[in-house]
Amino acid sequence: MEVFGEDASALLAMNRVQKQSRIVKEINKDPYRPGELPTTSIAAKRLEKRSSNSAPPRECAICLEDMMDYRFPDKNIRDTCKHERGVCLNCISKEIRRTLDNTGWTEARCITCQNVLEYKDIEEYAYVEDFGK
């Protein structure tokens, strides 16, 4: 049985929300104790200096929070990434943490397009404590 028109759009939207909620649950598993926050990434520190940006907030594709533009990467994680930068720095760092905890740094990938991350990419976007692992 095929689904057409509005039914297909609704089904695709529902699948997108379900996939995002699974990703958000996995990323938000935090190994730190409550109240103990990780040190922000090198990229986040660099971009906080641009916090006076007057661009309107935009939504992160993973956590679905509206954030100012400086909370998003100013360039793609990898030079080979060709997608829009729609995932916030915090979600990128959390995904790198999850990968480092579960598989190791050689398996770290771009959260959007799944390109394998290099050492320098992990150094720039991982939480400082996670990069030291």
C-alpha cells in the first residue's frame, strides 16, 4: 500500500521527530555528575567572542532549541562536509563524547553527514575533558 500527499508528509514528519528524539536521548546521556558541567570546546570559546551578533535565533536540528547564531559552528566540522550547519556546538560536542566513550576516536563522525572526523576536528569540537581521553 502506497501513501501519497498529506499522509506521506505527515508520516515523514513523524519519522523525523522520532529519529531526533532517539538521537537527543542518546546524546544527552551525561557521564558528569549533576551540576558538574564540561568545559566548552575550542570552537565554542572562539565563537562566544562573536556573541554580539544581531542575527535572529535559529533552531538546532538535534536538540530543537532556539539559539543565537554564535552557538553554531562558523564552518563545517570537516572540510569535506557540504551540508548546512544546523546542529549546535553543544550537540556536536555531546556526540563526540558519546562516540569516544563507546567506540573510540577513530570512529568519530560528523553528526550530520557521517564523514569520519580527523584528530584536529575532534580537538576543536570536543569538550576539553573528552579530548584528553
